[in-house]
Amino acid sequence: MEIEIDSVSSPSKVKEIDGLLADVGYKVKSSELHQVAQNIERLENVIVNSSSSDISQFASDTIHYDPSDIGNWVDNLLSEFDHTNSLPYDFSQLSDLAQDQHHHHHHHHHQNHQLKVVTTVEEDSAIKLIHMLMTCADSLQRGNIQLAGSLIEGMQGLLTNMNTNSGIGKVAGYFIDALNRRIFGQNNIIHIENDVLYHHYYEACPYLKFAHFTANQAILEAFNGHDCVHVIDFNLMHGLQWPALIQALALRPGGPPFLRLTGIGPPSHDDRDNLREIGLRLAELARSVNVRFAFRGVAAWRLEDVKPWMLQVSSKEAVAVNSIMQLHRLLGSEPDPNNPSAIETVLGWIRSLNPKIMTVVEQEANHNEDGFMDRFTEALHYYSTVFDSLEACPVEPDKAMAEIYLQREICNVVCCEGPARVERHEPLIKWRERLGKTGFRPLHLGSNAFKQASMLLTLFSAEGYCVEENQGSLTLGWHSRPLIAASAWQAVPETLRFDH
Amino acid sequence: MVHHHHYHEYMQQKMRRNTSNQQQQNKRHKFFINDNIDILREILKRLDGPSLGVASCVCRLWCNLTNNDDSIWEHLCFRHVLTPPPATVRPVVVALGGYKRLYMVCVRPVLSRLSESERVMKRVWTRHEVQLSLSLFCIDSYERLAGGGGMIASDASPSSLMFLCNPINV
């Protein structure tokens, strides 16, 4: 459709043209024609770019307005398309879009289809939000900070109209906050101890329980027939994993062994010795069930600072190394051709201890890509699923604290680079490759572990969790997306290794 | 007035006659359950959980027995286990808090949760389920130890096992 617009200046000419338009039946002023022409071009673009399904839906749903009022008619059509279509990548209009919602509520022409607008606003806001998140991450990767900043403002505006108590609104809020921090720096950090958050995360969802019970089952089986056993825990926290193992050892046929536990954790900042307190508590429990028990705490800020002599492993004991979400933290060291990397060093001394078993539990996600955009997209998918599964938890304040715990992980993945970024999650397939290359071979977890995990999930009763077996390892996921993977390993004896 | 007095006396005499009748009846029935505690204990051991709860409300003697005699609860805990648990289990359970607590905190919610999902009311426990219950019980006991230390927020009910008690609607 073509409209030729001559620049008409004389008022008599304008009146003439207005009269002509009215005679033909159009209720439009010639002064408005320029804007109308632009809008028609926009409408044409939108119609051409939208899918046929959108158009057919549009054709059946639209309330038809009086087309003789051509200006408003084109405006209405355009606004209809803006709701049902994908985001046009015209950034100058992005912040307008969020405000358009308000305009449409007030414009009396739109009252008729306000109901339709309200029901689809939430879904479309979600789609817009995700698009904007991706665009923001992309612009950050390209170094366009200004654009990223304005997108963040737009997203925050969009969020005010959305439900942020659940679903995409909540997760997006955390990611927008993380992007904000990446650009503008840290602000309002919540001062809650990490181990307190960890405990609430343990209560709110089954991931840590699954990790503990599965690792314990593997350790129990590996310790069969041994009278002196030594467990090295890479992250003691409150020691919640160990009561169940102590009880299982107490009741094993033939009687309990002598159990030593070495717990590694960060140094306590006040006068307290947190590691020792946990050790005392575990010792009291062990004493009450007649298990001979000895505890040793090793305080270290980072796992790579721990040296094997600190663990005081004796050759007569069967050793189990237990790493719950700790190995990935070693992947951030700077590559140095002269020195082995942190992960190689640690895996090296683990091998030198000749453990009967090494239990490894890691997040089943790929958050260690170099490209920011890839990492961001992966993290958005992963944490959306985790937050989804958290919705099933009715227990407060566990749920709220668990969310803060996860928010810290999200911030680390999104905001930090270099050695500061410790949440370098890698999927099981990569760990298999890495551990295989450094001289470990996988141990199958067995049917007892699987049955126990399944039973644990039945008790947890939320219908979305699923346990799967993956080449001898177990994964726990939400609605067919695995979120955490547990595996067991043994060091291959030196003489059998062939270095290529 | 005279009628009232006669009526009173009449009622008192009737009540005296009734109590003496009852005493004669008691002498006739030699058996009274509260005089035979070992039989009472054997009966209580065979009750299910809810019935035990009701039984503890009958009188002070029954209440004392159900609350303090852990062997009654031991039978309840392992009633549906295929093979009786080994002798080593008892000292461990006692050390961790006793059979009554094991039942209330672990066995009852686990049983009800499992039977919900399988729609079978009376079933046999597998060894795995027993072990899992004992492990959860041990974690509960450990968390109660922590209550004094103040490191973990101590709740009245053990928070680790709250997921068992809350019906979750998804």
C-alpha cells in the first residue's frame, strides 16, 4: 500500500485534502498521515516477519475496529501484534514496551480486549524477559556496557508487573541482580554464614541428602572387611553426612571398625574452633553407639593449600576420600606450563594415599565455558530447573535460605572471573574424562545405592524428582533434567598405568 | 417434706445395696486386667500405632506402661520386618533415643509415606527400609545433640525429618 505524501503547507490545501479524505470515508487528518504511513510500514514488517500461526490466531481473535478511523485502527493492529509476536530487535522501543502495558490499560479503545491482554501478559512478559536477559548477556560479552545497563533497567521495569514469587520471575530476578553486580560491582551483600545456608539447603531439597546417602553406601561397601578405616571429608560443614555412616558401621555384621575422620574446612574467624566442635559432636555420637572414633580437623581456605602430610594417613588403614561439590573449585587456577594445575596436584596426592574409594558428587551442569554467553545460558537453564524443584518444598525458613544459598552460586557463575570464580561446574562426562586421564578408574555404585536413593525420593514425596543410573554412577534430577551426579573412583595402581 | 426425706433414705439404701452387689460381683470375677501387668504388656505389644495411642489414654497405669516400656514400641517398629533385626540393633536404638522416638519420628511417617505411594496398607518391610529408617533416626539424634551447641537452629521437632511429616502437594 502506498501513500504519497506531499508536504502541504498552505492551510487551504490542508482543508481541501481533509475534505477529500472525509468524502472517501476516512476519518483521518492529513497532518496525521505521515505517522499513519510509518505505522502501516511497521505493521507490514511485523506481518511479514510473523509466523502463519500467529496470523491465523490473530485473525480469529481480533476484535475488529472501525477501519475508517485509520490512525487508531493501525495502532490497534500494531499493539495486537506486539503482544503475540516475538520481540522486535529494535532496542529504542524496548523500554517503551514495558511502559506500553500501562498505556493500554488506560486507553479506552482497548477496554474490550483488556481481558485478553491480561491473561497473556504474564506469558509474554516471560518471553520478553528471557529475550532481554540473553541480549543483555550478549551485549556484555561484546563489551557494550551501556546497552547492557539500559536493558537491565528495562528488565527491572518489566519485573514490577510480573509475579516474582515463583517461576521465571523469581529466577530472572536473581540473574538480573547478578548481571547488575557484574557491571556495577557488589552491593548489599547478605551476611549469613555459608554453613548455615548449607544446612537449610540440606533441609529444603533432597540433593545433599542424596549425595550423602549415596556416598555413604559406596564407602560402607568399600570398607567391608577392614578393621581400621579413615574417611577424609573435603568439606566438613556441620558433619551431617557422618552420623548415618557411623550408625551403619555400628550395625555391620562382625562389629564396627575403628573409624578415623579427617574433616577439612575453612578456618573459623572468631575464637571458636568450628571443626573441633563438630568433631566433638560426632565423637559423642560414635561413643553412644560404641564405635571407636577419632577426629582430626584440617583448616584451610582452599583445597589446594592442603598437603597430604596434614592428613596423617597410615598405611594400615583403608582410606576413603569424600568430595561433595569441592573438586570443581580447583579448576580456576591460571594455566602455568611450569607447574601442575591445582586439580592435577590435588588428584595427584589423592592417588598417592592409595584410597580404597573416592566418592565424587558434582553439579551436573556445564558452567565452566570460557565464553560468557554460553555460561550464562547454561546457568539460566540449570538454576531455573533447580528453583522449579524448590517450589515443592513447603518448609520455611529452609526454602528462603536455600534460595539465598543458590543465589550465591549464581552470582559467582555470572559475576566473577579468574581465580574468584570457584563455581566451575562440569558435567559427569567431563569428570570421567579428567579422572580417567589422571589415573582413576570408575567403580560401579551398585543396586543397593540405587534402591536407597529411590526410597529416599519416595519419602520426599514431591513427584518431580528422578534417580537415574548412568554407567555405574547415579544422577538425581528434576523432570528428566539431571541436576547432581554421584560417582565412585579408585586409583589405578602405578604399574598398570600407561602414559602415552 | 416428709416425702423428700423418705425418698432420700430410699435412694441411699438403694445405692448401698448396689455397691455391695458390685463388690460381690468383683469377688465373683477373679480377673482384672490391671492386676496382671505382664498380660497387659503382651496385649499392648500387639497393638498398632493408633491403638497404642488410644490405650495410653485409658488410665494412669496404661499411660505409664505405654510411655515407659520401650519393648512395646520395639515390637511395633519391627512388626512388619521379615526377619527380626539382629541383637546389635537394640543398644544402638536405645543410645540414639529409644524405640518410641524411633517409631514416632521415623517409622510411622516412613510407613505412611511408603504405603501412600504404593497403596498397600499392610506390607512387609525390607531390610533397606529398616536401614534407611535407622540412618534417618541417627541424623535426628545428631541434630538434637547440636541443639545445645547453638550452631544449628534447634527446632522442637528435628528439622531433618520434617520432610517426612509434611504432606507435599505437587
